[in-house]
Amino acid sequence: MNFKPLDPLLHSELRLAVMSLLIASEEAEFSYIKEQTGATAGNLSVQIDKLSTAGYIQVEKTFKGKKPCTLCRITAEGHTAFENYVKALRTYLRVK
Amino acid sequence: METIENNELTAERSLEIITKQIEQSRKAVSKSTGQALYVAGLSMMAMSIVIAITNYLTKTPLGHLLWFLLPLVIIWAQKKNKEREHAPVSLIGSLVGKTWWTFATFTLVFFLITIIWNSVAARLYQPDAYMLLRIRVTPIIVLLMGMTVTITGHILRSRWLVVFGFIAGIGTCLWEWLGISEALFIRVAGQSLSELGLVRPILHCFTYLLFAFFGMALPGYLLKRQRL
């Protein structure tokens, strides 16, 4: 059986969790992602930065009322990368 | 809460993370919709009580015009709520929102047309003919609302929300159409049919109150508590 290579950027628990959350949403707030993953703000910031640098997600700093708010959105590139990651994963799991 | 670290992982663990996060996202949208339904239900219950009191004091059905304020009250309450919560914006959430906007727009237009038609018909026709020609607003509106709750349940894949919408919509439509409020009023208060005309505008409010509780506030509460 041929195992397809897994995208190293997505093959990390926290980054994969962030991408999975965003794949199911149009956009999500940083605080929501932090709440759902249980990660620390610092660690999450670093991982989001990596995903953003790779062009997988788009980060927008905005305001919610008077409070600052960071919004994350998955990009078309991110969608493709996630799709390829799941396809590759299926070869490891022997799913047809 | 289980913390997700950024370390290496197996294929099985990857699949578990993807499934778990997508499911969590779906739950967050359901919870947020439940909160919105709960707030809208409570607002509608409060509004039906205010309108019943207005109708009682003015001895006319004019209080029903206050229903036009309900969307404003709901929008204000949802805005306050959105500032507090962090629910993600998703296609499912947008679909639910658009479904309710469509319902609200069509209902308000229908309500407006009915008010105009019923006012004209009351002036043009004799009371007997008017009773046949008038459009009965309440059963149609609760039926439309029940339909919207049911569609929301289908979008969210919440079987219980579908059931609540179905029962509340059809139940309160039949309740109003068959005149159960009137029958109960005559029986309990011992009033005659001739006195019913004065209390009818108040009894319509009771139908809306029933729907708001069983079709919106209760399922909304259960949904936001993730019990549906």
C-alpha cells in the first residue's frame, strides 16, 4: 500500500485542531478557538501565526463593541491543504 | 477540558481530533441557535402579555400593532448576546439566520396585508359576511412559525427541535382554529358567546404565548443546554 506524505504543518495536534474548527466555520474568534482547544493563548498565537504564514488561514484584527477581537478564517489554500491531508490520512487508516 | 498540545500524532489521533473539533463546532452553533431561540421565545412571551394587557385596557385589538416592535426587541437582545458569546460564524448558522429572516419578512407583510384587508372588509360587508371573508391571522402565523422552527431543527439535525416545531406549530394552529381558548373561556368564566367579542383579542395573545413557550423558549433552552 502507498502511504501519501502528510503535510507537516497540519500534522500537529493543535494546528490540526485549529484547522478542523475553521473548516466547519466561515470564521471564528481567537477566544473561541482557545476555549475549544484548551490551549494557552501564547501557544495558540504561535500556531496560528504558522498557519497564517503558510497562507492556510487569514487573521483579521477587529473590534467587537469596544473590545479588540481576532478573527480567523480558512483560506482556499487552507481548504485544499486540509482536503489533501484527509486524503493522505485515509491511506494510513486504510479507508477506501 | 482536554488540552490539545502541538506534538506529533498518529493517524488515528488525527482522525479523532478532526472529528472532535468538527462536532464541537456543530455543537457551538446549535448552542448559539438555542440561545437565540430562547431569547426570541421569552421576548415573544413578554410581548403577548403586554399586548393582551393593552387590548384589555383599550377594549380593541389595536395592541396587536405592537407585534411590529417584536423584531426590533429580538434584534436588540441578540446583539447584546452576540457581544458576550464567541460562537463561530458558519454556513449552518447563516442558513438558520436567513430562514428566520425570510419568515419574519413574509409574516410582517402578511400581517400588514391582513390588517388592511380585514379593516376594509369590516367596513364593506355585513357582520355575517365579514366573519366568512376575514383572514384569520393567528393560526396562519403560528403555523408558519412552527414550520420555521421545524426547518431550523432539520438544519441543525436536531430531531427534538423538529418535533417541538411540528407539535407547537400544528398544535397551536388547531388550538386557535378550533377556538379552544374561546371554549375554555366560556366554560371556566361562565361567559356567554356575546361577551366573547371583547375578550377575543386577548385570547389570541394566549395562543401566541403558548407557541412562544412550547415552540421557542423551551426547545431553545434545552438546545442551549445541549439537552436536545
